[in-house]
Amino acid sequence: MPDQAEPSHLSAAACAPPASLYLHIPFCPAKCSYCDFSSYPRLGALYAPYVEALLREVEQTGAQWGRPPLQTVYIGGGTPTVLPAALLLRLLEATARAFELAPGAEITIEANPGTVTLELLDALRRAGVNRLSYGVQSLQPAFLRLLGRSHSAAQAAQAVRLARAAGLPAISLDLIYGLPGQAPAAWQADLEAALALEPDHLSLYALTLEPGTPLAEGVSCGAVPEPDAELAAEMYEHAEARLPQAGYDHYELSNWARTPAQRSRHNLTYWRNLPYAGCGAAAYSFLAGRRRGNVAHPRDYVARIQRGESTTAEEERISPKLELAETMILGLRLVAGVSRARFRARFGADPIAVYPEAIGESTALGLLETGDEAIRLTPRGRLLGNQVFVRFLP
Ligand code: SF4
């Protein structure tokens, strides 16, 4: 529990217009074995009506907020690049009409190797996309098969070459570690293979077995070995040691970038607990002190937009106390931690005054450290972050 009396109102920062926009494309060529994201294969007939519906929500959201300047746009999924180029370009054009794009705005698109061509990437760059995030996950055939990925390691390498050839200035690769049967040496080989592609940014995620997925069922019936949490921690520590040697700066629990300018500015909006708009099926927004989620299935989403109905499936009012807690929890994901000056400017109080017990206990356990400028997780705390986060919850 927080150690302070409940504040009476949200911060001005939480009520500001959104400077970040997320657009969800819920389609994939096939469903990966570990995936419980909102993504659907075999819905090609829905691509065009879905984009029409999404354009309408983007237009309404831009109008509702008076066309605020966007610092970041993130087209995620799913696999956005399964859409025909013409639909993606319409979406980008509509976004630029519905909102103002701030000079130098970061525009990211997620893509899977095997779904991109030089023509598509070139068209996206000309339409303003300046950051590409590839879901590579592994560069070893056995693990790509285990994960049910529909691309090969050679296609991943080719996809990076195509993005460079198209002149995209920033390329990020996602990898997954802690896989069933993955020895540390296999992970190290994967990381080296990824580094050989010279990405600008890396996102490394520990595998989570999501109930109901084919991979989780394979593990529960004994057909697939159980992932080993201790080995996963060892793999994370290897990445933490290896990536700085290769010139990558660790800036968030799961993220490394070559330079501060190549950090994901869009995701920094989330980690700083600032407002964002989300459009599309299953997309979330944090606006005007409310977190709102859209209906998950794209068919339901399209039907509601066509009938002029609300697409909201869930809505939560963020209390001032929850805003404080989430600002700490999300901010501690950043390796630099929660800036005390930024926190004081937002809430009018120092984090230590607001959370003396949570901070004191976590510090005593060796999970948190307090400097003059920031409060941050220790290296051990980065492995056991949940033990810290839970202490800030209201
Ligand atoms: S590509 Fe990503 S979103 Fe699509 S099924 Fe695989 S893991 Fe899920």
C-alpha cells in the first residue's frame, strides 16, 4: 500500500492531449504456437473493411482532441505488413490528416520477415515510416519451428538487408529467450547472429507460456520440455553483459539501443505513464484519466463502427493514487529509473516522501537503489522486478 494519503486529483500530465498514437492491425499469416495476442490468421476478406473502420476511429479521435501534434505513431499487431501496401499507405495518410505530425515524429511499423519486399519498405519510408520493428524471435531453425514462426533465419537476415536498402533509418529486432530445450550456448549463438545483422535496437523477451496456447499445452502434456526459469535468468544476465560490449545501451528491462536517439520514443510514452490514444480492435488508450480498451475481435470492431456504435469493451477510471503507483511501476522499468525531479514536477512530492515503506523495504532487500537524481532497480532488482512493483500497488 502507498504510505501517503490519497491525492485528490490527477496530474496535469495525465490529462494532456495524446502525443502518441497506437494503431492495431490484428491479422497474421498464421498463428504462432506461443501467441495469445489479439491476432487472427485467415481473415483476408476483412482487411479492407477493417482499415476503413480504423480510419474512421482515427478521424474521430483526432477530431475529438483537436488534431494534437503527435510525437510518435506505432502501427503494431498482429503483423501489419500482411496488409496490402495501398491499405497501409491510406492509413498513414489518414493519420497525418486526422492529427498533426510533429516535426521528426517517430513512425514505427511492426513487420515479420517473410512479409516484406523492397517495394513495400520503400513505399513505407516515402510515406514517413522511419522505424521498423521485426519479430525475428530466433535465428535457429529448430526454435523457429518450435515457436511456429512462418519465416526462416535466412528470411530474417534478408528482411534486415531490404530495410537498409530501402533507407529505413532505424531497425529493431525482437528475440525470445528461455525457450524449451534452449541451452545458454544456443541463446548466445542467437544473440551473436542477431548482432551480426547490426540492428539499431534490440528487444529481448523471456518466453511466457500463455495458458491455452499450443506451446503451453505441449509443455503440460510432456511433449515439449518445461522452460527453465533459472536458465532464462542466466540468459538475461548474459545479454546484459554482452550487449554493452557490442555498443548497445540497456535503457529498459527488455530493451537496448545503440544511441539514445534510437530508443523507442513510443514505448517511452508508456513507461513514463503519459497519455496515448489507441485505435483498432483490442487497442487500449490512456486519455483524460481513463484507460479504455476496444473490443478484441476485428469482425466485432468493424460491425460496431459500421453501425455507429461505441467500440469500447472495457473502461477503467484511473484514480490519482493509481496514477502515482503506475508512474513508479512503469518508470522503474527504465534502467535509469524514476527521475525524482520529473516525479516532483508532476506530483508536487518526492517519491521517497510518497512511498517511504515500499522504497525502504525494496532497498533493504537489495532490489532498489536511490540516488540524488533517480530511484532505480539494482541489477538483482531487474531480475526480480515484480517483487518491487507489487509494493507500490494501491
Ligand atoms: S506473428 Fe506475432 S502476433 Fe502474429 S501470431 Fe505470431 S506472435 Fe502472434
